[in-house]
Amino acid sequence: MNAEVWRYLDSGALTGAENMAIDAAMMQVHSENDTPPTLRVYGWRPPAVSLGRFQRAESSIDPEACRERGIDVVRRPTGGRAILHTAEEVTFSLVASAARLGTTGVMDSYRLLAQGIVAGLRSLGLDARLVERSAPPPSGTSQDPACFAVKARCDLVVADAKLVGSAQVQRNGVILQQNSLPLRINLDDWRRVFRRSHDAPQATGLCDAAGRIVAYHEVAAALRDGFASTFDVELRKSDLTQQERALVRQLLAEVAV
């Protein structure tokens, strides 16, 4: 019996606006039953801060520091806190229907999709796990605007450090989950860009956690294999459809801040 075919996209490094518009377009077109479940891996050029869907920019980031460093600011279709995305990161999104995954509710789908991520990370030699409960955060971190400042229930950790930040939105029965996997964390940019951000995020980069240099293409391949084995599917390399490309052009102006 042939495995079900899902779509795999490796977009490489794009602008923040392009990345957010593509993810939003993939979700919308999938809801119209025009595409299979899709795993997309991508990077960022230039660096960008992505704000959560409902996050206020003025209380979260220093816009002047972003301009000085050539950092774009965009808004994600998913919720959560702000993330600083640089060239030293692998970001990946997953679009699928809740019915296809057999999940009910946000946390149920987080747990299920985390299995694919964990499988990929373990193939890289990392003993990753999903945080099931939030420990009481250090004083002040509950108001910290940065995603990697504090661990949450939907995050993947190695030892006691957050490694993957995930945010999700569900609409018309379709799930979009966006995941940030930093290879390294630049603390100098972190401290200057985020307002009220603590000096030491409760996070680590993949290269530090692995104790070696891990390249983008190696991470992308591991994630692809992890999702394929977890969900017993074939992830077939493809591209955006014409419908998605047209929708991306419409959405570009909406995601910029």
C-alpha cells in the first residue's frame, strides 16, 4: 500500500513579509481543499522580528534598534510572543486539517505535531521533549515580550533549555503551526531589540545543544524525515501553486508592521 503524499517545500531565505504571507496563503488555500498537508522549511534574509498576531509592537520592541540593525518587523498569522529571526535559524511551518490529524483542540494538535519535531531532533542526537506544564516563571518574565524569554506548554526543550518555539492558529478546521528553531542566539541583538527582555533567555541554540555545527540543510532533512516517519507519509518536494502565489502578492502588505 502506497504511503499518503504530503507536500514538502524548502523556500530558503526570504524576507519576513514573504515568509508570513506564504504561510497565511498556504493555510487559506488548504482550507479550500486545493493542496495536501504541507511542511515548509525556510530562513530569513534580512533578519526580522515576527510579532504575535495580537501583540502590540510599541510595548514589545525598540523600532529604532531594529532600524539600526537592518531588522524588519512583521506580524505572524499565529499568536504568541515576538521572535527575532536571523540567518542562524531554521523555521518551519505545518499546514493540515484537524480532521486529517485526528486532533481536537490546540494542545492536542501541539502534542501530535511535536512528535514529528522530536523525531527529527533525535536523529540529530538531541534528547528533545515537549514541555507539558509551565513552571512558575522568574519574576517579571510573564510580561516579557520575547518568545524565548520563558518556557510555555507548547515548547520543545533540551535538558532545561527551550529549543523550539511554536505558535498555532486554527481556522475553518485547518491548522497552521509555525516553529522557530534557532541555530544560535545572539544575546546582544536580543537585549537591544526587545523591551523588558531579560539578559538570559531560558533558551539555547541547536548548535550549542548539539555541541557541534549543524547546517540548515541537515536540520531541514532531519525534520522532513521526522515528520514522514511519525505520520507514515511521503513528503514529496514541490512548490507553491499559482493560486498560492497570487494570494501571497495580495497578503504582503498586510503582514508588514
